[in-house]
Amino acid sequence: MYDVVALGELLIDFTPQKMAEGKDSYFQKNPGGAPANVLAALSKQGRKTAFIGKVGRDSFGEYLAGILRNNGISTEGMVFSETENTTLAFVELNDRGDRTFTFYRKPGADMMLKPEEVDLGLIGSAKMFHFGSISLTDEPSRAATLRALDHAKNRGLAISYDPNLRLPLWPEADTAKRTILSVFPYADILKISEEELAFLIGTEDLEEGTRQIAETYGTTLIFVTRGERGCYYRAGSVTGSVPAFRVETVDTTGAGDAFLGGVLGRILEEDIPLKLLGPDKLEAIAAFGNAMGSLATTRRGGIPSIPERAEVEALLKGKIPI
């Protein structure tokens, strides 16, 4: 029995590292991929997790499988491609730690997950299923994702969705918008950034945008991440904003994933139907996610940046200088 099973991309993030003044910078290899980052954050909270996805039968793929296992994430749903290589992403950071991406994925192994390779038994053994939009960019991984979603919905799992918009991976913006929105009806829990909300829903008004999502798609819980300004949430007619924590940010890679992992972990702890989560519990859940996301920005990389639960609790109690 697993708490959370996630399906999606698992890749290598090459993140820039600064050397001494006058020296060239270099790229450091880090494990990444949003669904795997979320699972790592859940595992840090003691949750039992499993990953479904495809990597290359290469040194990067073997490295990533080892990283998952070392982080307490089951790899029994992981598939190795004998023909495609593991996907690579090169990350550029500005002075604030914000990112732009260059992907080597034409094709990458993650795109080639076939529907028949999805371990439906693994999904059926979980309480919650999580996915993102990157596995929807191309076939056959799009069909594999839809098969997993149908199975999770039919088995009554809570479904978490992160649109995780990466326009360079899509043939055109309209296709991205249409495809990403097409799976909104599956989601019980949605994590979306302000920028994604504006692109997908067409408004920068958080109250109006989340209201449209809830009414159109029936989404039970919506969390809008706002970077250094924290997050906004909606559960039916209940809305609120929760501030972030002031930290020394060096790299925002994986911060949203850490936030979502924190949120999902706290939701599982409550162990009650999503619709019964009241304002006090929602505030506490969002604050925990904010703390986890904030701490993730203080170190580099995706999975390596995920904080320990003790660090999160210390920050929430004000025992970590900020």
C-alpha cells in the first residue's frame, strides 16, 4: 500500500555553479523532474511513495533510479528504454534565482512511456495519484498518462495535478493550453502558479481565476503559488492567502514541487475527505507547504534541495533565522 504514486518525467537538471571571480562557471548534474520532486518531498515526511516513468538505459537513467531508491521512493513502476536517452534540462538562473530551461528531449525516454507499461496495480494500491502536464506533450506518454488517470479515477483515488507549464516542450501555445486544460476535470487538488493561471484561465485575478476553475472543472482544492509572496488557496467558497518565509534564495528549482509535496503530506495527515478541510486546517496545510518551498530555494537542484521535515517544523516555529 502506497500513500502517493506519481507518473511523469524523471530527468537530469544541469544547474549552473559559480567559480571564483574570473573563472568560468560550470553545470552541475542534479536529479530532477517535477513528479519525482514531489515524491521526494513526501518521502521526507515519512510517506510511502512510488514513481512511474521512463528513463534511458544509460548512466543518467541508472543514476536517477539510484537517487529515487536512496530517497525512499519505489522504482518498481520505472521503465528503462533501450532506444531513447534520459531527458536532460539545462537551467539558467538570473540574479534572483529564477530559471529558464533548455531541454534535450527530441525524443527523450520520458516521452516514450507506453500505456501498456503503466503499472495499474501500483496505482490501485495508493491513496493518492499525482501527475503533471509534461507527460502530455507527446505520444505515447500522453496515452499512458490518460490510462493512469482513468484507472486512478475509477479506483476512487484523490488526484493531484500540477500544470507545470513549459512552453518550449510544446509545438505551440494553443496546443499547450488546450491539452493542459483537457485533464483539469480529473484533478481533486490543483497546484498552479500565478503565471499559469493567467495563461490558462486568462485572468490575473486570483479570486476570479480560481472561482472559474472550481465552477468549470469541479476542483475541490486549488493552491496558487506566488513565489516570495506565498500562496493563495480556494476550497469551495473558502479562500485565503498565506505568506511565505523570508530566506536567502539561491535557486528556485523544485520550490513549487517541494511546496506541493508539503501540502499533499499534510492533507494525508488530516485523513479526512478534502471537502471537510476547514479554514484553520487549510491555513496550516498552506503554511507547511510554504515553509517547505521556501527552504528548497536555499539550496541548488530539484530533489537535492528538498528539506527534512525537522527543518520545516523549525522554520514554522521560528527556530530558524530568516
